[in-house]
Amino acid sequence: MKPISLSVDAMGGDAAPDVVIDGLDLFFATRSDAHVILHGNADLLTTSVQSRSWSDACTIVDQPDVVAMDAKPSSALRRAKGTSMWGMIETVKQGEAHAGVSAGNTGALMAMSMLALRKMPGVHRPGMTAVWPTLKGRSVVLDVGANLDADAEQLVEFAVMGESYARAVFGKEKPTVGLLNIGSEEEKGRDAIKLAAELLRNRDLGIDFRGFIEGNDISTGLVDVVVTDGFTGNVALKTAEGTARLVSTYVRAALSSSLLSKAGAALAASGLRELKSKLNPSSVNGGVLLGLNGVIVKSHGGTDAEGFSTAVKLAADLAQSSYMDEVAAGLNRVSRLGTSPETVE
Amino acid sequence: MKPISLSVDAMGGDAAPDVVIDGLDLFFATRSDAHVILHGNADLLTTSVQSRSWSDACTIVDQPDVVAMDAKPSSALRRAKGTSMWGMIETVKQGEAHAGVSAGNTGALMAMSMLALRKMPGVHRPGMTAVWPTLKGRSVVLDVGANLDADAEQLVEFAVMGESYARAVFGKEKPTVGLLNIGSEEEKGRDAIKLAAELLRNRDLGIDFRGFIEGNDISTGLVDVVVTDGFTGNVALKTAEGTARLVSTYVRAALSSSLLSKAGAALAASGLRELKSKLNPSSVNGGVLLGLNGVIVKSHGGTDAEGFSTAVKLAADLAQSSYMDEVAAGLNRVSRLGTSPETVE
């Protein structure tokens, strides 16, 4: 492994910088080879970091301005300079860090990342990923909210970028790809999706495309990469989170509904602990804005230290992987084969 | 209660007619005041029904042709006459039954229902409902797949029809309504959704409109009626089903991971039985195609007898409710206030 340098926005997120610093504790416990550049209020951070075992592996940069969690992307962009978020991205842009992480305002992070890092050649719209727990392990779903819509060509780009991402992050040689639709039959669905399926089937993109999948197929892990537009992906992701919480509430109620049930739950404690960890959203925290000249990982704003460490680990994994080269090669195949906007309509 | 007459497609669904007949057993155990007109293969049905306690409350009509579960709606329409599904709908159309039920091919059922029953005045697109279990009880979500898209005016219609439906089925005086979006802020989301929100906010439709909700808000029961386009609603519904199954699998694994866990599960059996019944999709089975001159309930094709009885009960509840009048009044308010297609764009 080459030593990795990561740029971290210490002021982003609902409980920054405490969750960030505690998350880095957990991260460094598993990855001692990393160096972290921490952006934020230097006084505050210096005090907080100096007692940590990893204080020597950390550089603090004073960028005390904070992007408000509810700021509009446009207004955040106007006041970007001097913020910890902008500093974090700039460090990635300058090549001083292999990847960056923030738990701050999603819209602002996307807007600043696009402005600073620019899109990779051949990319029309970056797509935001989410890692999704499944019966078989994990899948990646994109776009989960970087855009409101996607035409056929953008869906094909998401497929190419998502496939490269899955190969880099999951270590799968040939990840399978499906298009999210409301039926698995060829003639069903919106025009953009049907056209995207045709392109993915007929062009020699080197992708193992499995056709349409439906909402219930995401959790079974039918494919490694689920491709959809940002609106649908965002609704699906949040609906799944809500459903998991609902069922968890039912389970807790069932196991405390009587003395016998409570005794049963006590006996089953070890199994239930495992269940809790499986349902822990912290274990899959971290979305990546694919298609930019640089790796920026978005952590959930309300995550805990464990969740933040998961996002930092993802950034480290991506930094050490061949992900950027994979995506570039994939995008190159797309444009060579003429699914670029000039030829597709 | 006035005596109700229901029209039932006995041949629709993966395990017809057995599931249908067994489902009627369960239905009649709770509703002895109903009469059922059963459409299908008369020989088969007569043999099956004659031993049942409700055989006198049942009329069998010989319509032996079956709409294949995988038939395209267009081809099913061409061969509609003589099928049990068409016969079921015709009986509703003739006013011989207050409502109809089928577990058959969804696309064919929608196409035939629209052709035979026609849309109510003021309706541009019918919407399919789903009942969604929530932390607070139940909500209704629409459209879950009758259409691929929805413009602002159609979303307003769904809101009006869904609100009337919730009042009739849940017995709520003033159901709350939300628009599914990818953020709760006013400026977020697709144009059609933003325009629909404006119409729902500013027109005096008599609806308790609560603005935008996100995917995770569906399961908390934040609103009684969740309005969305058919594509998004279908993906959300199926994603939730998949997630519930995934979590249930985790729970089963957790409670059988060791001897202690198994012993715990045995002790907690009564609580877990309740959990199982809460997670049972049969308990919320039954979608309704809102906006037609007649009530047709769509049961899940793969449901069991209990699920089918839930769908029949829903048909009976709707038949006895003021739902049709409510919807008509709501649609009338919409067109009077000028959100009809002539004035909105």
C-alpha cells in the first residue's frame, strides 16, 4: 500500500468537529499508514487533536468559516473561500490529498466540488452513489440525488461510472449492472430508461448488463450496480431507510411486549447485537460524487463517529484503488462508441 | 349497513381459483351481509363453492377464459370478452355489484377497467393506490404504477382523490396530504412537483396540505396521503417491500444464530408472532384504481387467502363508504377552481 493522504472537512455535519475527530480515532485504529489534512478552526482542532495517538499524522489548516447545513448551494458558493469545506476540496484539487471527506451540506459540497474539480472528460452529469446492504452483501446505487433527472445518455454514464466504482470498492472483477424500472419486461418503463437499456445491451461497453430490475430487487442484491435517476434513487434510498427503521421499531416492540419476550431477548442478545450492527446505517455511510477529477466522499450529516470513520475508510479505499483510471477508461469507451450527446438522441 | 354485492374475478392470480375461494371463506367469516358474484369456470367453481357455508350468498357466472398473467394489456383488451376479468368489471359497470376484485394481470385490469368504466368527470389519469403500514397506523400512497409520469395537474388530482379515499377507508375526518420530493424545502425538486405544491397551497381545495415529504417520512406516517407519480411510487413501494424482507431475513438469522438465540426466540414467541403479522404483506393487500366510475380493487397476484380476503374487505368497505361521492365532490372543487388542464400550464 502506498501511504495515503486524506483531506477532511472538520466543521461539516450536525455534531462537528467532535464526531469528525472521534471518527478519525476509529479510522486510525485500522489505518496507521494514512496522513490527514484537517480543515477548520485551528485553535479548536489543535486542542482536540493533540491528545490523540494520531496527532503526528495530522496537519491542521485554519479555515474557520463554516458552511451552514441549510445554506443554499448558490449562496454557499459565493462565500466558499475561507470555509473548511472549500479548503478540503482545494487540497484534493492541488494534489496534496488523494481524496476528501465532508459531512457538511450536501448541495454545497456538490456545487463546490464541481466548480473546483471539474467534470472528467466525457462526463455530462456527476452522479452520487450510495452503498446498499443486500442479502448477498452490498450493492451500489446511483444517482441518489446529484440530479433531478437523467436522460438515456446520462444513465449509460452512471452505469459505466458505477461499474468502475463497484470494481474498485467491492473488488469484483465483473460487477453486474441493472437499470431500475417498474417492470422487468423490455417494453415497460420510461423512454429514457428503455433507450439506455438498448445502448447498454448493444454497445460494446464491456459491461455485464442484466437489464431492468425492480425496487424489490435492490435488497436481494440481484445486481452489483443499480442505475437510476437522482430523484428516483433518492426516494428509494430514503424509503428503504424509513422502512428499516419501521421494522426495527416493530422488532423492539415485539421483544419487549411481555416479560417472556424480554427474557427471550436477553437470551438472544448476541444474535440481536449482530442484527443491530447489520441495521446500523453507520456501516454503509459514505456517498461519492462520481465523474469529477478527484474523489470527494459525502458522509451523512447526522452520522456518529463510527459512521464518519466508515466514510473516511471509503475515501482511503478509493484513493488506493484504480477507481479513477477505471472510470476514465470506461468513459473513454462510451465516447469512442458514440453514445456521446452528439450522436444519441 | 346496507347489504353489499361484490363482483369477483375467480380466475385471476397465481393460485386461482383456490386462493380466491379460500379468501372468500375468510371474508364471509366477518361479513355475512355480503353477496358475491363469482366469474370464472362455472363447473370448477360450482364444485369448489358448494361445500362452503356461503354458497347461498354466491352467484356463479360462467366466463371460463382467463387473462394470462403475462399478457400485454393491448392484447388482453382485444380478447377481453368471455374472460372472467372482463365479466367481473362488466357486472360493476351494470350496477349489479357495488365493487369488484381481481388478483389478475395488473396492466390488463387497468386497461379493461378504464375502457369499461370510463374516467369520472374531471379526471385525466386514474391513479393506483397502495396502503402503507406506518409507525402511526396506515397511510395511502398514490400513484403506485397506473402511469409513468404525472404533471402538476395530475398530482393535484391524485391529492384530491387520495384524500377522499383516505377519509372513506381510514375514517379520518381531515386526512393530511404530502407531496413526495427529495427535500422538504420549498425550492427543491422537479418543476411539476413544485407547481403542484403551489396549487395545493393556494387554491381553496379544502385539503390539509402539509407540503413536501421525503422517502423516509412515508413509514413514519407523517401524512395520511402520500402523492407521487406512478414511476416513483412503484419504485418506492417495491423498495420498501424488499427492505422489509431483507430486515426480516436478518431478524430470523439473528434469532437462530446460536442455541441461546433459539431459546430466546422460543420464549419471545408471542411477541414475534405479532411481529410476523405486522410484517405480513397480506394485511395491507389491495390497491384501488381511483378516478373511474366504479370501484375495482387489485389484489396482489401472488397473495394468499388471507391477503385476498383483505382485498375483498377493502372492496366491501369502499362499496359501503361515501368514497365515490367524496371523490366526485373533490374533483368538482378542482375544476371549479380552475386547476383543470385548460387553465394550468
